[in-house]
Amino acid sequence: MGMNAVGGGRRPRHPCSRGTSVALGAGAWLVAALVLVVTGGPARAADDAAASTAAASLPDMAEAPLPDEACMEALRCFCCPTWRHYAIFDVLFLQRNNQAGNQPLVFNTDTGAAAMTVQDLQPSVATGVRLFYGELFTDTLGWEVGYTGIYGMFGSTTVTGPDNLELPAPLGLAVNNFNGAEQVTASYWSTLNLAEFNLFRYDCCSECGPRCRRSCHCINWLGGFVWAGLNEQASLNAICCSPPEPASYTVRTSTNYFGAQVGMRGRREWDRWAVEGWWKTALCGTSAYQSADPIVGTISGLERPAVSSSATGVGFIGSINATLIYRLTETWGLRAGYNLYWLTNAALAPSQWDFGTAAGAGSAINDNGGLFLHGANLGVEARW
């Protein structure tokens, strides 16, 4: 598994077998014989042999540190890392920021000022999950499969007024419920799913620190395939008149990303602690789709039929993670960290609202949006 380093220097991997003692050269046997003679007899030699055998394997996390010389000897047969499989489960708490412009959605007809804009629909903190399973299948190569799902990205805002709210013209003037309204509510929800498969080349080194605690650091260079699906819905609901008469303008969008990704991951373990981090970047083809429900006024009737459109393009997906791990046992550990996600060329639902009334209005698609997510992760991992 890469190369082992002792005392800060690198050496080729020792042909070790887990659970076997280290072979001694002829010089080492000569030194052992002299020690046996000087220290006086079989009993003392047996004690020293037992101590040497104990030093030939690394201490676990609960044992006292080894002396430097014993540490050097133990590391000659220390396979780093000690695990071949890993599984990760994280719960995500992410804040979202949209790159969706600042189009006015509602005007106050008394002042002429915008009472609501697209930026008022920024979703609150959303929760999600991240799952990974991976395996090291040679001394230098491994694979992993992962899924990330971010749910509950929901935003809503409401404005009220004394019959003085109006959606942008000309649609706001054409639909009777969209002008002279008493209340307008805008709602926005979104989900994001990502799946990936990666092959990686890893290089791991063990070190002999001052206290000879187990230390291993690994660098992984990875490449693979990623898919992401962003699904959204946004609605404008206006209420006017007495008795109340509602009308709505609802759009739905989906953006799918397919592409190759590359990245790097690093991990460093010592005693009960470990830190790891990664960056990944993907250049993807995109397929975007949007649809809008019919717009109907209670007096004006059908103003616009249902419309839809689609487009293809090129987008980018990037992610960064930094995580601290506390190892409960040789297998299980607790994880806490921070994450960044960035997606471009997305068809965001609020960007599809079109307040025109000409033929074909609402049938175009805007896939030039983007979203940025950042926040914490808490979870567990197993390595065996």
C-alpha cells in the first residue's frame, strides 16, 4: 500500500505478514547471542525475547508508547493503513445561496417600489445525507461509490397590503387576481441528489513519532463519473377581492448533470484522531427542463396555457470537505466537518417566471443559474 516511512525517511514496503514476527538478519542474530551471554542465562533471554516479540507489533490505542528503538522495529512490519474497507455516513446541514438574479415579483402600486424579489426566496438551512463505501483492492488502487442527497431546501415569503399589490406587467394587469391583491405568497422548494463512482490511486506512509503512536498518512488521486439531479418548484399565489379569489403561477424545473470528475483526498491518522479532506471537480453535460402550469383568472379566464421547454449545455460541479475524526475503536469513529458545494448552469425555478403576455411567453428556459451550498457534517465511519 504505497511506501512506509520510518523516522521521516521512506523505504520500500517490507514484505510483512500481519501477525508474524520480523525476520532478523545475521548481524541481528549475532547481537542477540552476545546479549544472551552478557545478561546471564536462559531465563533472562526468555524475558528479552518476549519483550522483543511484543515490540514487533504496534501498540493499540490503549497501550503505552513504545521506546524509539522498539518503535522503529515495530514499524518495519506495520502495514499502513491497517484497513481495507471503509463506510461513511454523514448528516449534512447546509445553507444555500442562489445565483438567480433579483427580478421583482410583486410591486406596491401606491409607492411603485418592489415589495418582493427573487432574492427573498433564498432557502433556509437544509438537511441531507452522504453515504460512501470503498475498498482497497491492490497495494496502490482502490474504488468507492457514493451518494449525497440534500432535501428540505424550502423558502417562502408573504407580503400583504390594502388591495395595492400587483405582479409585474403586462401579466399582472391581464389577470384580474394579479392586480389589486391583498396578499401574495411566493414559495420555493428544491432537492439535490448526487451519485458518483471513483477509482483512486493511493500512497500511504507510516511514521515513527516521538511517542511512537500509530501514525499513517495517505494521499489519494481519484477519477470517476458523477451524476447530479436538481429538481425544483416555485409558485406565486395571489389573493384578491371579497370573497377571496386566488390565482397562481407555478413552474417546475429539473437539471441533470452527467460527467467525469477528478480530485484529491488526504487523510492522516495518529492514535485516536484522524483528519481528512478532499476536493473534487467535474465538467458535465447538462440537460434542463422547465414546465409552467396554466394561468387562469377568475374573471379574465385562461390567460396562458401550460407550456414547457428544454435545453442542453455544459455545467460545473465542485465540492470541498474537511473533517475531523475521533476513533472510538479500531473500527468505528465519529466525524465532524465542513463542506462546500457549487453547481453552475442550473435551471432554477424562480428564474423561469415570465410576466409577458405575447405568444410563446413562458415557453423559454433560463439555465444560467447556479447554487452554492455550505455547512456542517456530523456522522460515523467504519474502517476494517
